[in-house]
Amino acid sequence: MAGEKSKSPFECLNDVAAEKDILGFKPYVEAIAEFLTAEGTKPPITLSIEGQWGCGKSSFMKQLKDRIRELNDLETDNLGTIEANGHIDIETNSEITGSGFWESLFPKKKYFAVWFNCWRYEKEDELWAAFALHFMEQLSEQLSWERRLWAQLKLRLLRLEFKWKSKNSIFTHIVLFIFAVWFFIDYSIPKFMVFLSSYSIDGSSGSLLITLTKIIAPILPILYVGKDIKDVVGNPFNFSKFVSNPNYKEHISFIEHFHSDFGKIIESYAGSSRVYVFVDDLDRCEVPKAAELMQALNLMISDDTNVYFSIGMDRKVISAGLVAKNEKVIGYLDVEGLEYGDDYIEKFIQLPFKVPSPKSVDFLKFLTSFDESESPSKSSEPVDKSGISEDSAPDKSPEGDVESSLNKNNEQETGTDDSNNVVTESNKQEIRNYKDCVEDFETSKIILEMVAPALDNNPRRIKQFINQFRFQRTIGYNTGLFCYGEDTDPENMWNCKKLAKFVAISIQWNLLISALVSNSKLLDQLQEYALKLGNEDNENEYLKKWTKDEKLIGLLKYGCVEEGNLSEEKANYTLSGLDFSKLLQISPVVAPPEGGTFGLSPITVDGIEFIPIPAEDFMMGSNEYDDEKPVHNVNIENPFYLGKYPVTQEQWEKVMGSNPSHFKGNNLPVDSVSWDDVQEFINKLNKGTDNYRLPSEAEWEYACRARTNTKYSFGDDESKLGDYAWYSGYATSEEWNQNIDKIRKEGSTHPVGQKKPNPWGLYDMHGNVWEWVQDKYHGNYEGAPPDGSAWEDGDSSKRVLRGGSWFSDARHCRSASRSGLDPDDRVYYVGFRLLRKP
């Protein structure tokens, strides 16, 4: 149409928090809002909304705030019981309006929602003062002018009571003030006027003094009482002045009185209504400052107020800040690294929640625009469906021509506007396996009897468990956790008893949940061990640290074993054969200190920096190419150190005395070195010891993945590869072949460490140079060592290369990608990385 502005294919998407759901947050937002507003959810409650920068925390919190306001509108409009997804009710509060004349005229809101960015304030006193001002301002905005006037009058009355200690004192001050004003107007002024008309130069000075005294005497109580009234009615702590210029001499008095006045603000503006406070971007400030603000917020949370806090944060940043702030103290405690910070956070976070990762189909909404008014019922794919699958043929050459195709899953769901709910019109016949979720006495007794020993029968932990279990259960309702096809084996279905076991494990054994992220079969293995009625010794060294835990094994046995025999109810209690992805997606994972090495720290030896790598199980390989199959469990038995970067030319020349690289530069990775050359370098560096070696192929992939099971260490999104890797820039082998001459002419290696590292702090694991490992090349993993050691038998003459290079396309830079060359080959896109023993 003429004059209409066309859309540019290169439009920039703004990076601001979205109040409209475009990333599949809706079912989670609705479930959490229902839980927080339920009558049984009593303060103090602090919910953490966790995730790394850019994951959508602010968007999630804004949508949660808006949902709570929507629920308030429904409540105050007397809509009665609110149904969510057809099976969860929010009970209405019969006393929506307050008591008294004003309350009957102007009904109160049931819920208030307040948004606060605390990172702007430097110290706790500033934070508290700014919070009180911001709190009042946002509460006022949500009130009608009549209700706002009543709140302001009530607050001033309460502040007078606070200033003068009692209602009797208020009454005495007011009477004194009125008497002084009356005396001044009715007596002092007339007397002064008479005196002026009769006064002469020759008059007595004594009479003048008496008259002035009669005038001044009533003025003094007026000024005294009036000043108190002005201070109290205005602001007893002068909050606005304190924000810009805090007076720390009054710090103790300020802290002492803040909580009392904050309670009066709530009583005046909110009354018995609930107030939901959203504290965003706590981790946006510098790390030590984030720790200070977290501690200030902890002191702000009071048992006496009807306030619910939701805090957006990156747990790792806050934990690191607390560690840095209390570094001297940690030396006297039996904790290491981030454990101290996590323990502190646990003291006041009752409900930890990690923002779920959007599916690939959700990201398509960024690129697709449509007129909602024309298609109001357009549905989106349910949150538990995956939109894309890949299937490609193998290629063993490092830079081979590989044809890959994306097969899109065209399965579609039909439904209503609640398109993110799994239970839609098309799957109404599915089994909804939550019959055991009814909270009657017997069910609650069974669940608590099951988890209490695992939680040391600790009242605080059991209370934490009850909260988290109800929380996860509510989310499970909305995200289809309990929905299955009619032909599904009951043993492979989630129910509330199994969910209770998982929640107890996530509380008591969070490191196990962390390990489950990289090894999805870990709980299957532990469950299998728990059901071995003979209690045979476990040969897997890694599993031993879990199988030795009698409480954990006892929890896994519960309901599955009766009097030494397998129970008929085993299918309702076993954790074998379950899909943990939905729960892992929203479960915050506490990473062990320093990359999970349990005491090892980064080191620099012989001028080479090394990162500690923990000993754990992981799933190696992928189902994309034949030489990456089968996906199999590998047990890395011992921790090790791995080079933070590929070996540089400067480091090579220092040992070997020459530089064979095609591209020259001290900080460039050494290239054009054969596998045989690398062995010679290692022998010279060892000087008769066995400290250094090449990593095995399994050790390399394990370190690259860093507890991930995605295509790359940062996820599946190929468009982000350029942030982490120097590569050709082409996504497919077809594009790569078409531009091969350009790549050869313009490409080269790059200085190490310029791109982003993987989660364990290793740089250039994707791209820059292919890296030699110790193993011989095999066409697949059939018969590969299960302990992660180098696979050096076989007929092949080739040695394995991993990681891709500047010369590669995107698919060769994947964590699972592998290739092989003869051990005497020297190529300008091949280098290596060293492993050092602890």
C-alpha cells in the first residue's frame, strides 16, 4: 500500500523486558501466581527467579506481576472462585473489604504488586530509604484517590502515635497546641494591641517585659508542637534526603525505626491485603555490592508484614559476591568456595525457581509478526514438544562435505487461548497421572514418612520440602508433567510420590541433580542399585559416593521394596525410566566450587594455565552421525587439569626451540604440528615424569561439554557460535564448499582466549584449531572404554581430532564432532591442548 512503511529484514529487536509472553512462560507464570496467592501460602515467603543475564528473568517477573494484578481485578470484581486449567482453584477471601467507615465506602484491593530496582542504591541505608519511598509511591498508584487520601491520613496518625509513643500522648499534644493557639489569639494579641496604643517612651520597661512574656509564652508550645507535627506528617526519617546524603551517625536509629515505620506504611496503604514485591536485577551491580544488597534485603524481610518478595538474580553471581565479601571468615568455616554463598542464600529463599529455557519454536516468535486481532485463537506449540530434529550422514574428514537436513516436526495441537497448556482438545484422552496428589491425611502422611528420614527429620527442611513440593506440583499441573498416552507404562509416568522423592533429592543432594544434568541416566543407575536386594557391591567408582549414602538409597527404596522383596507398588515409587527434562529445566543447580573439583584451584605451571576438571559420569557422543554413536555413559574416575587455552606458539618455542606454525604470532595457537610432534613436546616438558599428556577423547569431550548435553557447550543455538568460536562462519557443509577458496584465502588462526569460554572456563574448545587427543580413530564407539581412558587398540593408523577450527563449518565445531588424521600429518588448522595430573 502506498505510503506504508515496509518492514526491514534487518530490524533490530530491542533488549528490554517483555510484558507479553513470547517465550512460553505463561503456564509457569500462571502456576506460580496461583501458588503465591493461595490462602494457604503465608508470609514471609521469598521466591527467587534465577538465571543468567539475558535469560528473561525480568520478563518473567513482569508477567508474574501483571498476572497477580489480574487476579486482584478478578477478586475485587466478585468473580468468586478462579479456575486455572480446570483443576486448581484459588479460594476467595470473604473479607475483601476492610472494617470501618472508610473501608466500607472504598473497598481495599486484595493484592498489591510493587516493582523495585535495588541495584541503583549503594548502601543498605539508601536501599531501605529508597524502598520505603518507592513502596508508598507504587501502592498509591494502585489506589483510588479516595482510598489514597484515607491511607495518607491514617499513616500520619500512626506516625504521630509512633513519635509521641501513645494515643494519650497524641491527645495531650493536640490539646496543648489548641490551647496555645487560642491563648495567643484571644489573649496575647489583644493585650499587645492595647499596650501599643498606651505605651510611651516614659513608661516602665518592666511593663514592656511582662507584656512580651505574655506574647512569647504561647508561641513556644505552638512552635514546639508544630515542628513535631510537621516532621511526622512529612516524613519522620527524611527518606528522600537520606537517599542522596545518608547521615551514618544516625545509622543505628534509622535501622531501629525503619521496620516500625515500614509496618505502618503497609497498615495504612494495604491494610490486611497482600503485597507482592518484585526486586529485579540484583545481579546487575558489581559482585561485592550485590552481596551487600542481598544482605540488606534479608534484613528487610519481616515476619510481621504481609509482604511476599520475588527476587531476580543470578545465583552464581550473588554466591560469589558473598564469598568475596566474607573471604576472611570462610577460612574458619568447614566450607569451600560457592558453598558458603549458597548456604547464605538458602537462609531466606524458600522457593528457588530457575527461569525455564525457551524452546526453539518459541524463538521463532521473535521473527514472526501477526495481527492478534485477526487470529485471536492462534495456538502455539505446547511447552513440552520439541520443534526440530536433525538427521545427517557421517563424514570422517575434518573439513568434509556433509549434506545435512532439518526435519521439522509438523505435529500440531489445537486448543483455546491457553495454548501453552499441555492438556488441549487433541489430547483430552491422555492419562492424567496425578490421582495421588490429593492432600488428604493419609497421602500427606505417606509422603512425609517417605522424605523425613532423607531430610534428617529437620523441621526447617521439612517445611522447605512442603513448600517446594507444592510449588513444583502446581507447575507440573500446568506444564503437562503428569499427562501421558494411554499405552505408557505406569513405571515411566510421573506422579506426586515420585515428584516428592525428586524434590527431597534436590534439597538434600543438589550435587546429584547437578550431575543428572550431564548424565540423564544417573538416577536410573542409582535406582537399579537400590533395588538389588542382595546389596551387591557397586563396581562403578563414581556411583560409590552416592551408593554409600544410606539415606539416599533408603529414599530410593521406599515404596519399591517390602520386607526384602520387590513391592507390587514399585511402579508408583520408582525413579527409573522417567523423563527429568521438565524438572531439570526449572531446578537451580548449585555448581561445586571451582568447576566442581572439590578443592582443586586453577594453576599455572611452566607458563601454561590449567583449569581443574571434576571426576563425574557423563553421556558421550550423539545420535547425529554414525561415528558419534552410540551415546554411552562414561565414568571419569579421577579429576584432572586441562589447559585453559590451546598451547601457544610462545609456549611451544620455549620447549622445542623452533616454531613450525603456518600463521605466526606468540599468542596464536601453535599449528602445523603432527601427533608425533606433540608426543615429543610432552616428553621434553615432562623431563622424565608423567605429569603431562594429551587428554583422551572422552576426557576432551567431557571437559568441552562441562555438564551440558546440547550441541555446543552454550546450548543448541547455532547463531551464537560466533561468540564462542573462530570458525568459517558457515552453518552447513554446502555453504562451506561453495566458499572454500575464500575461506583459505581470508581465514587464519586467532589469538587464544578472545571468544567466550565454556561453563568451566575453557577457551577455544569450539573452533580456532582442531586439537589432537591420545586415542586412535574408530568408526564408532562400540567397545569404547567406559572409564574415559584413551582407546589405543585397533587397526586404524589415524589419531583423533576434536573441536573444529577456523577452517570448519558450524557442525564440525559441535561438542560431539570428531575426525581423524595420520599421526605424522601436519596441517595449518590443527593444534593441541595439554592435560596435567593433579
